[in-house]
Amino acid sequence: MKMLVNVLKGLKKPLKMKKSRSTAVIAVVLMLVLIFAVILVFNISDQSGLGGEVADEDEGPKIIREPAVAGKFYPGEESALRQMINDYIGKAAKSGISNVKGLVAPHAGYVYSGPVAAYGFNELDPDAYETVIIIGPSHYVRFDGASIANVTHYRTPLGLVKLSPKARDMMKEDIMVSVPQIHLYEHSVEVEIPFLQSVLTDFEVIPIVAGDVNPYDLASVLLPYIDDKTLIVASSDLSHYYPYAEAVSVDQNCVDSIPGLNFTGMGKCEACGKIPVLALMSIAKELGWEGKALDYRNSGDTAGDKSRVVGYVSVAFYQGASRQALSKEEQGFLLSLANETLNVYLSSGSLPSTDPGKITPNLGKVQGCFVTLSKHGNLRGCIGHILPQLELWLCVRDNAISAALHDPRFPPVSYDELEDIEIEISALSVPELLKHDSPGDLLDKLRPDIDGVVIKYQGRQSTYLPQVWQSLPDKLEFLSRLCLKQYSPSDCWKMPGVEIYTYQAFVFHEPHE
């Protein structure tokens, strides 16, 4: 505004110009254009909702994103907001899961969606997170990519939340764009923050508004920023404005597909935040998280009539006990062990020595595993133990040798081939019997890209790892091929007495050069 004041003061001074009337008119027009431009700039700044700079002696200037829907979607007064959220949390039963890594939470007005959202936030460990990545859809501005507001803090009636320093680095990613208007009125990220402020002791945020962006590309961008102290919240409502019974039927596609990581089923899911949800599902699949639906209701259940309702679901993704992820260091150790084992054994017939001090509890756990060898993108050998028989590091060491020398589908790998061999390791959960009432029920319960499958029929057994779904995505073909693999009829999976088991895999491989 100081610049504008100086411009206005300048108008009071006599203009030093020629007496030519045309020159005077031009000067006045130019001055008016300048004044209009300055006023426009400051109007945009004042109405952006992203706030101005506020001095802070400890942290330096703060650029604050002010709330857009306080007093509309949720109470604008602190005590009323705290009371509302505490009431919702108090009525949300806990499911008993732990180690929550991600949530799908609704973002409508709290009187409608708050009771459902509370189920997810109530599962969080208050001290478990340093960074919360919130991904919401853009309701008001259509754009390509994703965007993080260029601010230092978000404000709600419960106080300020600081942006994580990671946000500044993430803004440099190719898919990120910086357009202040995207964040001006957007509520999808904002409404999640008061819940987080109510249940977490201390945290920083990375608030992302998703436009037209490939959710799998977004997931790839986010993965390097995720650590053990990170929570991801995908903000989304479900179907909009169907009659009650129809909405429940339509929303069931989402309620089943999201926690089941059923990407095919998501094609029938109607959700305004489908892109954030798919990005979270992709991350969950990559990191081996399990999903659980905690609550589903719609506005007809909470605070509205049933003629035109909006659906809401609360889903938690967590690191299950059977699929605890190996650290990067542990993955590196196992890959190096497999590589060294092949080099030493194929050159000398002996085993490499291993430092016992490097065997962590995860590596020493008795667990099933498979070692897969590829050459120029083609399978070269794959052997493993489905059931836990050996400590994981021994399972990897021994099956690296077996995959190279004893896979009956291929000639033995020679020492000279090793420079072209790529190694992939799958650490397995314990297979569980998949109970089903009919072949159709079995097909419904199988989860492509998630479940490894074991078929036991008339004393024969065969398995496909979860990765095989990538080349055999059709469930019928997948099961038929698995029957043929054990030299049974292709429809053995339908036969009386057949047993179907499923397991999951934590998969990692050598970096591609």
C-alpha cells in the first residue's frame, strides 16, 4: 500500500509537461493505468486468503494461509470447535489396529461428515508423527498437476500449523504448480487440520491440492518424502446426491475397493477425491500397508434427509504385524547377500561369511521368501519357501543359489552371466486359507496385485507370487494357469476338495541403472 500512497501523493504535484492538450491527456491516462495496476495487485494480495507477512522474532516472517470455511464447514470459535471434535472422537469406537500410516477421511461440513471422520483420526497415536501429508481434490480451480500453497503456516481456530521444510523441496517437483487461486477457497485440505490438531501432540503439514494429475505419478513423487514418522491423509467424500438406498449401493464399490487395494474395483467408485485416494492406495501397495474400513455413513445417517445424500467413508492403512516393512538398510543387506552368495558360490562352490552383528531382529525372523533372477527383463530363475522354514537372511541366501542352479525351467546360471542378472526378493507373510462358498465367491475375494495364491489339489501344490498379476491380470486365467502349473486340470480351482491359500509379499529389488 505504501507504493499506492506514493502514487496518490504524486497526483498533488504539478505535472511538468508541455501545454499540449494531447500530451496532458496521455500522461493522465498513463497515470490512471498505473494506479489501476497497483490497486489490482493489492486487491489480489489482500483477497488471496494466503495472508501477508507477520513478524516473528524466533522464526522470521510468517506467511499464513487463513481459513476459508471456518464458521461455515466447522465452528469458527475455538471452544465450540474443540467441543464438537471431542464429542465426535468420544463416540468413535477404536478398531484395535495400530501403526496407522494413512487415512481416507471425508471433507464435508462437520455436522455431516465429522462423525465418520472421527473414526479414522481416533486410531492415531498422538506422538507417532512428525509430518502429515494431506492430499485433497480441487473443487474450484481446474488445473494440471498438483499444488502446495506458497505459505509457511495454515491457520484454523485451534491455532497455527507449520508447513514442513519438505514442502519447499516438494514444490520443485515437475508435477507441482504454484497458483495462489487454487488454495483461495479450497476446503478439502483445510477441514482435516482441526481434527489433526485435536489428536496429535505436534506435527508439520505438507498440504497438497490435486488437480488433473496421474495418481500413480503423484504417488511416485511422494514416496521419497515418506518415513516412519509420516502420516498421509487422502481427503474425499463418496457419491453425491443419490437417493439413500442407491447411494449405499454405489458407495459399496468404494468401501470394498479402497481398503482391499482393488484398483480395478475403483473404476466403479464415485468419489470427488478419487485421485488422492488412488495415490494413497498406490503408496500403500508399494510399502506393504494393509487397509481397513472403519466406518461408512452418508448425510442421510448423520444430519440430512435421505432424498439426496453424500457418502462418507473412513479407512485406515497400517503396517500389519505380518508385513512389517524391512528398512532400506535391511533390504540393502539382503540384496548384497544374494549378490555376494551367487558370486562366491558360482566361482568356488563355497558360501560367503556373514557378520552375525548385522543380523537384525527382522533379518533373523523365521519367514518365507522367494528370490527371483531376471536377465535383460526376462525371468531366469525363481525359487523360494512359501512357509516359514529358515531365518530370513538364510532363506534369501539359500534360495539365491536354488534360483540360479535348480529351477527346472531353465539351465543353470553361469558365473559369466552374473553381470547381467538382476535380483528381486519377496519376503512373505504366512499363507492363510481363503474361505469361499462358490467359485464366484472366490473370484470376488481375490485381490489382484496384492494376493499371492497357493492352490492345493489332490496332493499337488502350486503358487504364483503377487507380482504375477501384472502379466496375468484376469482372475480366470490366473487361476487356470496356476492349476496347469501343477499339472492339474485348468479348472481345478473349482473342484470339490480344493484349498486356496493367499499370502502377501514385501518386494524389493536392486536399483535399475
